[in-house]
Amino acid sequence: MPDHSEIEELTKSIGRYAHNSFELAKLEATERGSVIGAGLVSGFMIILICILFLFFISLWAGFYLSAKMGDSYSGFPIVAGIYLVLGIVLLTNRKKLIEMPLCNSFIKKIYNKN
């Protein structure tokens, strides 16, 4: 028959194990949350910079094409038409080009052990 002190020691060990497992789970969740949060913030900043770059390049292209065509407005509809075609391509292929890569990226971030 097991000794009463051995049962108490086993109970204490199980309690410490449960506490340590809970603390480890909290730390891992915190780490993953911070990695995901930092990734979202840095991604947002990169997207914002790319949008500003695209905006100024679009202005430049509109003015450049207008100057080449000899008036002050013809280049801007051409640039807008390019964006319209790009938007239609993205709209028709959004699952393959946008949604699936984003989902895969989120899943990798959540389950990444590094």
C-alpha cells in the first residue's frame, strides 16, 4: 500500500505540473499574439507606403501622359483605365490571388513555432 506522504507528493507534483502547463500555454499564446500583432502593424505600414508610392506614381503618369498627348487631362483617364483593368482582374481572381495567400499567411503565423 502506498505511503500517505507519497500520495501527497504526487498530488503536489500534479498540481505544479498543471500550473506550469497553464503558464506555458499563456506564454505561448502571448508570444504568438505579439508576433501576429507586430506582423499586422508592419504589414499595414508597408501597405500604406506602397499606396502613397502608387498614388504619386499615378499622378506622375497622368501628368506625363497628358503632356505627351498635348493637353492637360487625357493622361488621367488612361491611368484610370489601367486601374480599372487591374481591378477587374483582381475581382475575378480574388480567391486565388488575395484570399488564399492571406489565409495561408495567417495560418503560418499562428502555428509557427519559431
